Amino acid sequence: MKSQILEKDFWIKKRQIVRNSYGIDDNWLEIIEKFKTRIENYYLTPIDSVKEPMKLKGEGFTILTIQCALIEMFASFKYGKIHNHNKKGKRPNYEYKIANECFIPFLHSESIFENHFHKIEHGEKVINQPFSATEFYNNVRCGLMHEARTKGNWVINAKTKYQGDETIFISEDTVRNKISIDRTILHKQLKKYFSDYLNRISEDSLEGNLSRRFFARKLDHLYEIPPDTGNFEWWIDN
């Protein structure tokens, strides 16, 4: 049975076809569709299976840990960045050593994080308002990834019922001095971002072409295909 998930053998064949050609066509669309299925099957659907029973017995820690991994993955695909914790000396600009180099700018820029980690005041963007992206990175992302806990006054929350139109997933309880993350609303927003990203890399536009360039570089790295600037333009530093 033909796999519906983007796998290494499929990408190795397709990358030769789309090499140095970023105009949208059936080959790119097939690659993007299989990538969509990969992320849904490996991450989004499993989160749903944990979330949907709505038992509210601590499953938020598992959910938010995966969500933080997705945020960094989404950020690295958007920017075409590759994590290299051994980075030192003269290395490509597309490499980043510390996760916050990719993670925090993403929180400061994407629309799903507006009125969370950035907002518009008098026509100007103000970052780290109403909440600090750096604090979220340190106390939530790093706390969960490295210590299996949130730190400071950040907590994870959820409700048994939602209206369905909620978009704000962080709130502050000044009485209890707690900053609460609703992992259910965040999940909905991350799925929205992913849908928008898929649309972006499927567009026949200059932005779509650039996004596919970064996308291809990330797919090479995903399957541990080494950089090849001589044959694959998407590996040329930018």
C-alpha cells in the first residue's frame, strides 16, 4: 500500500524532480500533502487523542510539551533554520545554536500569538506584551523539555466546555499570581497556524517560492541529507 506520509525514500526521489525549481506544481503539491499527513498523524492527531476525553487529570503537561516542540518546528520551517548545538566559528547563517534564537522571534511575529506576546498600540507593534515571550520560553518550554514541569508562576489549564470561538490562550490571575495557559485553545491555534503555513507553501507567489526553498532545506535536514550547495540551491546560505 502506498504510504500517505512523507517518507525519506519518497523525498529522495522527489527532490531530484523539484531541484532548484520552486514554482508550484503537482510534484510540490504531492510533497506538501504528504508532509501535512506526517504532521497530523505524528503530532496533531495524537494530541487530540489525549485531549478529547477531557479528564483534566494532568494530561496538559504531555500536551503542552508536544506543543512547545511543534512551535519550534514550525518556527524552524518558517525561517529555514537548522539547529546545531555544536555551532561555533564560521558556520552558515541558517544554523542556530540556542533554541530561543528561533523560538522567540516566532512568538513575536505570528498572528496566532498577537495579544499574547505582541500587540499593536497606536499602529506600532509592541513585543512582550501582555506576556513575555522570553518568560514563556524559559519557564514553560525549557521547564517542560528539561525538567518536565512549568516554572515560576506559569500553570497549565483547560475547561470541560468551550464556545468554539476562543482565540486567547493565556490569562493572568492577579489574585493567585498565576499565568495560565489553556492548552486546548493553544492546540486549536497551532492547527490554524499549520493550515495557514500549508497554504503559504502552496501559493504560486514569490513568498510561496521562498517558503518552498526553506521547506526543501528543512526536509533534507529532516532526513539527514547533507548540504549540497553545488546541486541544490536551497542549501546556499542566505
